[in-house]
Amino acid sequence: MTTKNLSPTDRTKLGRIPQRGVYDCETIYQILDEAPYCQLAVSLQGNPVVLPTMHTRIDNKLYIHGAKENRLLNHIAQGAQACISATLLDGLVLAKSGLHHSMNFRSVVIYSTGIEITDPKLKTKALETLVNQIVPQRWNDSRPPTDAELKVTKVIEFSLEEASAKVRTGPPMDDKRDQELPYWSGNIPLKLVWETPVPDATSDGIPLPAYLSRPHESLGKKWQASA
Amino acid sequence: MTTKNLSPTDRTKLGRIPQRGVYDCETIYQILDEAPYCQLAVSLQGNPVVLPTMHTRIDNKLYIHGAKENRLLNHIAQGAQACISATLLDGLVLAKSGLHHSMNFRSVVIYSTGIEITDPKLKTKALETLVNQIVPQRWNDSRPPTDAELKVTKVIEFSLEEASAKVRTGPPMDDKRDQELPYWSGNIPLKLVWETPVPDATSDGIPLPAYLSRPHESLGKKWQASA
């Protein structure tokens, strides 16, 4: 496996706690692939707007889609810079000192000017990858988009050249003088699990597909297994 | 219980699918209290920057803290507008049509100019509320901050006056013509659970506190129960 490293820029270089900064593409791509959604920020008339949205990655590009009248995507299609943040919460960190409480997490931040994708084949490919990244094998078990649907769907492609990850793992980092204090300290791992699938009213008599028959399995682990 | 409604502004009014827009404070506050972290966006030299950070709510104010050299918080302390997004992922939505796949979620977006809090009592109160909102009863089982620690910690207070929630629940919304298709459709509820707490090397012989003895309990439900 090739492990390409990105060059940190002024914006992606970590100021504080620089040892948490990660610039290898493998880590950055894995976090993006596991994160079920991201937060997309743009400046509108000089003021920030940030909204949650789904994303997907193909090679060294990230794709975000929306309705054709989506004002954030339109602004980006017209050349506005975007900043995208995707975060996975892995655990709670309980230190002996109140102020040293923290979280274990993996996050990625991307700076990019996006470009609108108009080729229907690539638009469809981005949508297929998005659905399959969240639920492997799902795309082929659903109706593909029509030309008319693709026309009213805007897809923006972002380069992943200016990106970095930040990762915190492990126990709390209390000051030496606090380590004798009588408080329990440590970390609590968290995981996102899926519960039993709930069929809708139109699925009477349709058996649950095998790719959905894994209740209570960790989503993160599922994604890692299917990579 | 009083249910105050915020007045939608041009920025918080939902354009598409307006029935998902929620403006009552009770819903907005509940999402903010349950979300373990948020994404804080500002414009730096006209370009967006968004980063994950922890937050807490006291009444109709939101508090975010960081190191005193934190460039986003400093920018906000100097008067820059912020946009804050907090999202809870509740489930996956699998439609019969590929393009109608979605997620069930509850999210809040806030537009606010923050002000720096310098009163040590209010700073401590914000930190206490933050820790206890994530792990109830924890603050009193940890060392309180010293004056010196408070001095190097920046706390910003945001008004929750210009905020809105967006909520999606329930089954997919397929077009009528797709409802006869043979694909399974429905939703998969997700939950964030905590696994067995892991003591660090300085906690030998310290029993796990009762407030941490609830492995595999849904975090969301825990927060709802403790409200």
C-alpha cells in the first residue's frame, strides 16, 4: 500500500499539540470513509455558514451532492472556498483534573475550492459510492437515478490536496502533580451501533437482505471489515 | 414547561423541506445538550474555517472554551461572527430509489457573535456544566481548576437567539411510482453506546465510581434520563 504524505500548509499545520497532526493520506482517507457525514462551511458575504451533509470519497477527491438550488453548493460552484470537517468520536477521556477532561477522536479538515461535476456518469458514480460506503452492496439493491433526477442534483468535487487529520487516543494526560489524586481516571470507549432494521409500509413480504442482517454490529468495524 | 419559539431569520429559515425546520427552544436545547461536540466555523480573511470542539449550554447561552492562543476563539473574541453546527445521527434511511437514501438526524445551527467571559466564577461554571453534561456527577469527582489554569483558558459565550433545529425521523419518502419496486426499504436506528471504562495507570486500586458503572448504555438515553 502506498502511503502518500501531504505537505502541511499554514492552515493545516497544527499549532498546539502538533504531535496530534497527521498528514498521511491513508489515515485521512480512512477517517473520511468511516465518517457517515461531514460539516461543510463556506463564507457568505464574509460570514461563516456551516451545515451537516453526506460525503463520499473516490481516490483523492471528495464528493458532496445536494439539490440544484442548494445555496452553499451554488456558492462553491461559483468559486467560493470551502472548509470541510469530518469527525469520529471514539471515546470520553476522564482526567483527575477537571480541565484535562477530553475526548478521543479522529477528525479531518479539508480546505478546497470545489468544482461542479456535470458528467452524468461521474455524478452517478459519486452517488453509488456514497450509498455503498455507508451500507456496502446497497446501491445495486435500489433504483438507479433517472436523467431527470441527475439534472436536478448538484455534485461538487473537492480536491484532497490541502487536508490534515487530528487524532487523539488513549488515556488522559494529567499533570504529574495530579497523578496522586484519589479520583478515578481513564477513558470510556464509545461506538456507534445499528439496531434492528425497521421495514417501511411498502416492504411487506420483502425479506431483509443479507447485507442488512447484522444488528448491533459496530458501524466503524463494519466499515473497516468491508474496506 | 415553557416552550419559547425563536423567530426564524433569513439565515435560519429552511428553504427546502421547510417542515423539517424547528424553532422551539426546548428542541434546540435538547439537541445541544445531547450532542457531545459541535463544529465551530468562522471566516478568516474571508475564507471559512471549521473545527470540532466541545460546547455546553447554560440557559439561553452556549459556551465554548479553548487555550488562550486559540486562533478561532481569538477571532471571535475580537468580534467575528461565528456559525456553530451540532448534529446527532439517529439512523440510516434506505429508500427504494438510490437518490432518496438519507439519514435520520437532529441538528442545530447557531449564528452568533460571541463575547469573551473573564469572570472566573462564570468560567468555572461553564467548565463544570460542560463536564457534567457529558458525564453527570463527574465534576465533583475531579480537581477544580486553579486561578492560573483559568487565566490561560479562554471561554466564549454565544447567544442562542438566532438558531434553528432540523429534524428528520421515520421511514424513507419514496416517490409513489417507486413504492411497488421489489427492494427492501426502511430505516436502521443507530445509537452511540459506551463500552467498559478503561482505568489509566494512575487509578490502580481506585474503584470505578457508581456514575460510570453503566456499560453499553445508550449515551443519548442516559442524557435524556439525567435531564
